[in-house]
Amino acid sequence: MALKLLLLMVLFVNANSLSVPETLNGLLVPEEDYSKWLKHMGSFKHSLFQKAKNKFKPCLTIEVSKKPRSGAFPTVQKAINSLPVINNCRVVITIGAGTYREKVEIPATMAYITLQGAGADRTIIEWDDTADRMENGRPLGTFGSATFAVNSPYFIAKDITFKNKAPLPPSGALGKQAVALRISADTAAFISCKFIGAQDTLYDHIGRHYFKKCYIEGSVDFIFGNGLSLYEDCHLHAVTNSFGALTAQKRQSFLEETGFSFVSCKVTGSGALFLGRAWGNFSRVVFAYTFMDKIITPRGWYDWGDKSRQMTVFFGQYKCSGPGADFGRRVAWSRELTDQQAKPFISIGFIDGHEWLLNS
């Protein structure tokens, strides 16, 4: 049994098609067994995540405003700090129009927070930290550079721009990672938001996340991390005059149930863009029904300079369109997905969304 599982694992990361039985070192692995295993791994029914139980009915609504008024907080962080250290009910924080220049962090114990902006072009939260900026004698690092950091579960943000104003770094510059938003918690949803930055814009760190009708702008690895995340109807825009990369997914183990799926999105911008770089040995990224402009490099994907990762990553596309979507010149270790292979990645079931996304 263990040998059979090992054979199936290797075939999963190497097979380009399910049309014929696969062999490994002369041993035949039946196509039916491989298909069953693929379905099992793609279904996420064996998820290590706990069953999610969201709360949607607000118990409290508070306001943040640039215009002084009774009962309104002048900054987002002050509004968050006003909540109980352990928050167990849905709190809605409405944020009025304006640019809020502040660095914000939500602690892990403050669950069920909703931020409602006045529109992504009207409500903007911005800062300009970079990874090499010193604080208390030590560099912040990529993790600490985030303008907005979420460490609590069941977070929702709507109609807000999260921005890191650090300038676009020159090619090869070190320590210039500048995160606009870091999400380091399970079950978060972002609806009609914008994430603006250059290198490492959106740190999709850990947990299940849903991005709907969002705009994400950057240059290198501008969506990165080890989340299990679905991006639906999003606009991904590159701002670089040289080579860049859209994703850097950090799945490190065959057993980790993480990955990024982009469904019905569009990719535009400048420069020459890889769809993804294999930050993790088992990096997993899928693009489905996505328009890709001519900026996508014909090879599509990069192995992070480690050829061994070509054997273990899962990089795929399914029914994509546009001048950058031609699969003919893609690296041999990526794949054009079949209907069966794509199915687990193209609905909210990919992130167990039926458990926690209702009414969000």
C-alpha cells in the first residue's frame, strides 16, 4: 500500500495527461487508480482546516471618519483598539472617504471584524515600510513591512484600498519587499478591494481566503504566501519595466492543502511577467477562464532556480484566453488541465466556502 501511494504521488506531479495508463520504473499504475487519487487530493474533503462557523449578524457598528464628529474614531487602529481583546461577535467598522496614513494590525483574538469602506477609490489605508527599514535596531523584514496586517479569523473587508507607497525598487535590489496587506488567519474575504504596491504587494500568508472583484497591482511576487485562496473576477496588474512574477506560492509539502486558484480574472500591465515562481517545493497555482495579455512570458513559469521543483510543483491553466495564454511554449512541467483536473479548483469548494462565505 505504501509503495502504491508513493507511485501515485510521483505520478501526480509528473503526469501531463490522464488519457493513458502511467508507468514508473517499469511498473504500471492503472489510470483508474491515478484518477481516484487525483480526485481525492483535489477535493479537499480531507482538509486539515477546522470546520468553519462564521457569524454574520452584527452586534456592534462603529465609525471611522476623517471629519471629526461625535462617536467617530479618527483612525482605523483606534477603532480596532476600542474592541474587547477577545471579540466573539461580528463588529462592523465603517470607514469614511479619505486617505488614512497609518499602519494597522488586528490581533489574533479579535475575530469577526468587518471593514466597510466608502469605495476602493475613496477609502485608502496607506503606509510605506520596506523589509530593510530598521525598527528597534532590527530590520522589519517582509512580514513586518505590511501596511495592514490581519491575524484574526473571519475577517471581511469591502470597498477599501490597502496600499504600500514604497517606490518600485530597481531590479535586483535587496530588502525592498513592501507589503500592502498581510492576511495571517483563516477564513477571510475581500470584496471589491484594491491592493497597491510593488514587490510583494499581497502576502497571502496562511489560511483560507476569498478575493472577489479585487484589483491587485505589483511587480515581483506580488501575490505570495502559503494560503489556500480563491481569486474570482480579479484584475491583476503588473508594474515593471523588466521581468516580474505574479505569484510565489510556498507550499512546502505534498500533504499541505494550500494553493492559489484564479478564476475568471484578467492579467495586464507592463514588462515580462511569469505567472508564478516556485517559492515552495510543492508550489500550486492554477489559472482558469483568465484573460492574459501579451506581457506573460511564453514559458509561463519559473522553478526558482531549482530544477528538482519541476518534479513536484503543480502549475496549470484551464481555458484561458488572450495573447499571453498560448500553452504551446509553456515549460514542459506545467500543464493544460483537463475538465476533471480543473474541477476542484474553480469553485468556492476549493476553500470550503460553503461553510463560511454565505452572506459575506
